Amino acid sequence: MTTAQKQLQVSDEVAIQINKMNKWYGAFHVLRDIDLTVYRGERIVIAGPSGSGKSTLIRCINALEEHQEGSIEVDGTLLSSDLKNIDTIRSEVGMCFQHFNLFPHLTILENCMLAPVWVRKIPQKEARETAMHFLEKVKIPDQADKYPGQLSGGQQQRVAIARSLCMKPRIMLFDEPTSALDPEMIKEVLDTMVELAEEGMTMICVTHEMGFARKVANRVIFMDAGQIVEQNEPGEFFDNPQSERTKLFLSQIL
Ligand code: ADP
Ligand code: MG
């Protein structure tokens, strides 16, 4: 993808708007004055050292964690304590985490059909077709009738991604989706994410896969100590980092 193509795919419609957001875990100030506007079609990679608040930020966007100050708006819905708003936002936003627990007593296919059928009220037949489509996309349609415990960790993670996609989310959040996978599986998962990006999915990915960031992201955000320290398009971010903290981080990982 060229820079021009990347630009073309980003709309001026706002998908996520975060203003002056602060979060504490007890007395610990974990996120500080986060301001972030994500436009539809953006592929954002969040990088930063361990403990910098990347996961917490991702989890706040989906109301898995509560923030205490400032605002988060997803698709125009304000994230508040109103459960209806939280439901609306969660139905728009898919998530893939490093360790995503599948339901052990359901088959792979049933795992993928559960939420579409019970939450989205999609007919069984259509939900089954969608599930098989995404299981093919992550290259494990042959595992459909097995149970999670019969699959490798890497295969289970690909199921988790397929299961998220079955809800047809407008935004996908990834939190180190490939960190627990062996190299062969990393490539397959990243390939799936590249396809998603090319289809125009709005994505925020916490990842250490800097090759992926260069290839797919239109913006890389660097976090440290609960703050967004720096952000830029990947070429500039990697080749011309501005802050000392970013330079230090890049020198350690590249
Ligand atoms: P990252 O994903 O960048 O590694 P996290 O968002 O997981 O960072 O964590 C940021 C900081 O918040 C870390 O210091 C971590 O120990 C702390 N933290 C994370 N979750 C909790 C929690 N549930 N309670 C208290 N502190 C937490
Ligand atoms: Mg994390």
C-alpha cells in the first residue's frame, strides 16, 4: 500500500473521539490526558514499553475498564455508565486479545455462532455460513467441529479472531494478538489483519510487529507512562522519531 492509497482509505468521519481522558487504578494514575481522534478507515498501531497503559486504553474504549475523567465517544455514542450505551458500543467494536478464552464446552463453530445468533438475532443458517467464511479466512475451517481444548493455542487465537469478525464489527481492537503465537501462525494472523485493513476496517492494534506497522498502519502512536508521547505516519515515526523516549524505545526493539 502506498501512502497515497492509505490517505484515500481514511474518511473524515470520526469513529472514536477521546477527550482529556484520565484513568486511575486506585491511587495509580494510569492514563493521563488522553486526546485521540480516530477516523473511519484508519489503521492505528499503538506501541510503547510494557506497563505504559496500552491495554488499559484499549480496554477503556470498549468499557471493559471505567475511566474517571474526560470522554470517550464511539460512533457518536458517549461511553457513560448507561448500560444501553455500553451495549451499543460493544456491538460496534470487536476485540482480539492475546489470551482470549473460548467457551470450552462449545465447538469452534458454535463459539463463532453464539453471539451473532443470541445478540444480533441472526438466523442460524446465516450465522453458520458467516462463521465458516471467517474460519476459512483464518485457515482453520477443518477445525469447525472440534472443541477449543483440542486445538493448539495458536489455532484457538485464530478462532478468537474469527469469532470477533462474525459480529461484523465496524471497529476492531487488537491487543497483542500475535504475542503468544509461533512464527508460522503470526504470519497467518497478520495476513488476516492486512486483509481486514484493505477491506477498510477501522483498526487499533497494540502490537510489537513493527513490520506490520510499517506496512499497514497509517498512524503509529507511541505511549509511555500513561501518555501519548508522539504520533506520526509510520515512515516518519520509525525513521525520524522526535522524542527521546521514542528514540530509546525504537533503539531497543528494532
Ligand atoms: P501495557 O498494556 O502498556 O503493558 P497496561 O495497560 O496493561 O500496560 O498497564 C499499565 C499499568 O497499569 C501497569 O503499571 C500495570 O501494572 C497497571 N495495571 C494494569 N491493570 C491493572 C489493574 N487491574 N489494577 C491495578 N493496576 C493495573
Ligand atoms: Mg498490554
